[in-house]
Amino acid sequence: MTPSNGMTPHASHGSPSSMAGETPGVQVLERPRTDLAPLSAVVCHDDPHTTFEFVIQVLRGVFRLPPARAQELTIRIDAAGAAVIGRYPKEVAERKVQRATALARANAYPLTFSVEADD
């Protein structure tokens, strides 16, 4: 079982010199991985033609958002002009944006998305 802090338990093995300062029977936790791909933010931009229903459909279908979250974000996009709808590794973000844009164009909507570096 992995601790809730995201760290991976690591059993202490090795020579007594490598275990200096360690208490017998105590697990040593490794540091979280820092070599993971940085995340990119996917932003959905408002337009005056795309319906709320279609935006919600795209957010649920392409981005796998629950109904209430998709509706909340659609309202935020309308009010603010744009909203971050998720954070993904860059390649995943770009694929999702391509799928969502293709779906919008296939349904004659000008709905647009962008991928931005996440701070």
C-alpha cells in the first residue's frame, strides 16, 4: 500500500554501513519522482455560437469530466471568456485538443482550445 503522501515505501536492505542512522524495522521513504513530464494546461475559449450543451458534451466525452464539473466549467468559460479545463502531459493535452477541435468542426462549431505551459 502506498502512503497517502505519494511517496513509495522502500525496504531497508544493505550493509550495516549503508544503514547508518536508520532504525531497524523502520521503512525509508524514497523522494517523489521529479523526472515526470511537466503538465500543460488545456484552455477552452468562449465564442458566441457554440451551445452550452455542445461544450458540456465535449468536456464530458473528450476530457472525461463528470457532468457537474463540465457544467460548472462551461458557465465559467462563458462568464470569463476562457477557462483551464484540465492539466495533462503536453502530448496528451495536444491529442485531446485535436480531438475536441475536430469534433467541434464536424458539428460546425467554432469552439477553440489551446495548450499552455502550466506554471
